[in-house]
Amino acid sequence: MRTIVVMNQKGGVGKTTTSVNLSAGLANAGRRVCLVDLDPQAHASLHVGIEAHGKTPTIYDVFADSKTMTEARQLVASNLWCIPSSIDLAAAEMELADVPGRELILKAAINELRQNEPYDYVVMDCPPSLGVLTVNALAAAEEVFIPLQPHFLALHGLSKLFETTALVNRRLNRQLRVSGVVLCMYETGTRLAADIAEDLAEFLEHADPHAPWAGARIFRSKIRRNIKLAEAPSHGKPIFQYAPKCHGSEDYGALIEEVMDSETSQTIAPARAA
């Protein structure tokens, strides 16, 4: 079972769009996938058609130890389950402040899920912050995918994100590694996007070999700006259902092929701007 965190502390870079469409595309390809929404805004849940209310079990209940992940999941499509979020999750940071081992709650829950359910992928959509929810995801996962808009300020924020992965790697999860960067909202006609991709590739190529991002790659599949990707969440559908012939569907389909190609790989290809 591959456990993947999709994270970036900067909002609006395509994080939830990537989490949802990666999960949906893998499910369409026959993989059993569990999408975990860790953002109190619950955008990933809404994107797959779930609006938690009342007594709907959510990931908050998992953190509160009142539900298991199996009890909180919902089947949203063939091979695709979602553990939804709700605004209640916003209180988790404060409620967990004095709880011993609070950074490892999700790891224990996922280990239990691993024993009971034959999932191929668990994909975690993180909030745009580096708080206790994101740290829980990093402590529970093996891989990090970073959606990145190819702008200078977005690239500048990577240093803090890498620092966080290094800290979690040292203290909580020696298996954690940054396996890839997904370039989102990519504008093919601009020199800036190409320059940022080249700068990022050069940085990754010269990374400390002991850092968790050593060997990370820039995925060849770039997610171009596409209005259909912005429209799909309001219809509660992944892009493959909402507009299967648009550029967004084509781009995420290519990304999913890359991810599946690496299923049996023992090493990660070096970074390069393709």
C-alpha cells in the first residue's frame, strides 16, 4: 500500500485538485484508493460529492478516537473511498495540544487500516499549513507529492516545506521522502514557467543525498491552466467524470500513468525539467 501526502503550505496551488483527481484516476485504473481529507475546509470531500453534516463520520472522529478509518470511510465511486472532513477538524489542533503522541494518531489509524483493508493507495489531502494535521500526515506516509505553481514566490516557499519534511523524517518517520513535484496551473506559453522548472530541477539535482527530497523528480506531466478543473468541484465530480475530454483530464491522466509506472520502481528517477 502506497501512502501519499499531497501538501503545500501555500494555498491555491492545485493541492486539492491534485489529491482528488489523482485518487479518482488511480481508482479508474483499477487501484483501490482511499482519499483522506485532512483540511477543515473539506474541499476534497465536496469535490467527490460528500457534504458532512450532523452525525456523518469524518476524519475528526478518527482523531477523537470515536471511529476507525474503516467506519468513517464512504464509497464515492468504483474502487474509490473517501474519509471526509468537516469544520470540526479546525478544533483538533487545540484539542490535541496536550495529548501524548498527538503527532502519531493518524499513523496508528492507517496501520490499522492497512491490516484490515487491501488498499493500493491512501492519498492524504493536507490543509495549507504546517500544523499538527499536516505533521500527522507526514508521520503516517511514505511519500510526499508537492503541487507547485511555477511562480517565484511559490518556489521560494519550498524551503520551509522541505525543512518540515526533514524534521519529521528525523524525529517521527525515517521512511518519509519527497518523491515528486507536480507543476500545476502551468502556462505553456510563458518563459517564467520554464525558468522556474529549470531552477527547481537544478536545486533538486544538487540536494543533500541524505535529505528526504534527494532523488525527487519533477513529474513530466504538467497540469495546464484549465477552466474545467475549476468548475468540476462545484459539480461534486473529479475531472474524469465532469469533462473527460478536456486538457485537465488529459494532463491528470498522464500524471497517473507516471505514478503507476513507479509502482514497482526501487529508485526514484533524478529530477529534471522535461
